[in-house]
Amino acid sequence: MSYKAHTLNSNHSHIIGRTDPITGDTVKENDRVVFCAVCKSCFLKESWIYMGGQHCEQAENLKELPKLSSRLNIKNRSNEIIAEVKDSMLNLYVVGITLFSFIFSILLLGTSEMIIAQNMMVVLLVSLFITFFVALLSPIIISQDKVRSFLGDELNDIRLFMNRIEIGKDSFSWNDIEQIKYQREVDIVVYDGNRVQVYPSAPYILVYFKNGKFTRFLSPTKNYDLNKNLIIGMGKIAHLTEVFFYTEDLRELRLMQNIRQRRNENIEIGYPNRLYDRKGNFMLDSVEI
């Protein structure tokens, strides 16, 4: 096993204070560390040896220590979005309003005596003109807090950054968070005594703080493909805080298992009380946690 271990000193303040993704130990002065050449994660030498000298499915490591970034680069990286989940209903509202305005314009203009005296081409052009402006304005109007509250939206768009998590209007630093938990359950309905239909609920995101408090938010969507980005993002921030994952959806469980195996991060997966695939088949006996 060939690797380059770097001994840290007082000139490496941009590295000292990081957290080893394997042990959770804080990197200190005089520690010997190894950097993965792909993701640039910092590991204590003992952790690199424990992993068999591999990370990101390869064995390359940095021969030189990363240099201190400028303040601008640090700020830009802090504002880099790792994962984002938005309200999927917002697009539906926009499409619905736009379609309604187009149909309403045609009906309104089509009954006008002045327009009838001309031709339907004028009706179509004017309707498209009105619809165009409605399509431009409706996302801006719907995104306003009061409007979204009126529509029943809980304002819980979720964004993961390198230094924080934003949920709706709230922002929390990883330095203040002890654990972040993803929890999705499913509702089961049995038809005709044997036909099973699975209705997944929107997942909850629970944030546990180091001061003993916690808060809970509902994801803005039930859609698997949209929440998939959040699950992948939680794997990427597992070296910043503890991650606990619970789901009763087979696709999500297998996704997180693959992430944990590939990244070797501190991710705890809870054993589900029940587990179903998309067709409603009971799958708890077919997987290992």
C-alpha cells in the first residue's frame, strides 16, 4: 500500500480542525493525514490504512497538501448547493394558471363582437400575448410567502450547503447540529383482500442540535426522483454531522446503502418496520441493513 502522509503544523490552519470522516476525530497539529485525490477529503493516516488505502473506489492520494484558498473561494464554496429539493406543486400551479388564462382569453375574446368581426387569428394572437405575460408573472406571484401560505404550501424548500442547511426560511449551521435524520413511512391500502397499493408519505427531516433541542420539517414533495437528490446530498455531508436514515421505500433504502458503502461515511440506517417496492410487494426479508 503506497500513500503520502502529511504531517501538519501551525502553517496548516486551513486543515487543522477538520473532522476525520471515519473516526469523527478532529484533525490537530502534528497529526499525519492523507488526502483522497478525487474528493479531497482529509483522513488521519490510521483511517486511510483502515480503509485499505482506498476511497472513492480508487487508491490515489494527494502528493502535496491543498493550499489555503482565498476568502472569496471559501465563501463561494460555502454557498455551493450540494442538494436542493423544491416544492413540486409550484410548477403545477404555474402550468394550471397559464393554461387557464389561455383558455379564458380565447373564450372571452371569441365572444367579443369586435373580434368576431375580424378573424380567429387575432383571437389566437391576443390570447398568446396575454398568456405569455401570465406565464412570466405567475411564478413571481406564487413564490410570495403570503400567496404560498394561502395555497397551503409549508415553505419547506430544502437546500444543503457545505456549511449549513436551509429549510424554508430557516438556516442552521452544521457546527450547531448533532444529527440530521431522514424519515419516510408508507401507507398501505389492501383492495379485494389481497391487492396492495402503496402510498408513500412525504419524508420528514429532523434536525437535532448540540444544545439538546430539535426541530422537524416536512419535505415539500413525495416524489422519489426529487427526494433522491436530498438523499445523495445527505451522503455528501455525513462527514460534517451525523446522519440517520429511515425509510420504508425499497428504492430509497438501497440508494442509501450504496452511498454508505461507497463513501464509507458515518451514516446510520435504521431497520424498517416494513418495506415495500413500487408494486406493493413486501420486501423486508430480501434486504440486510
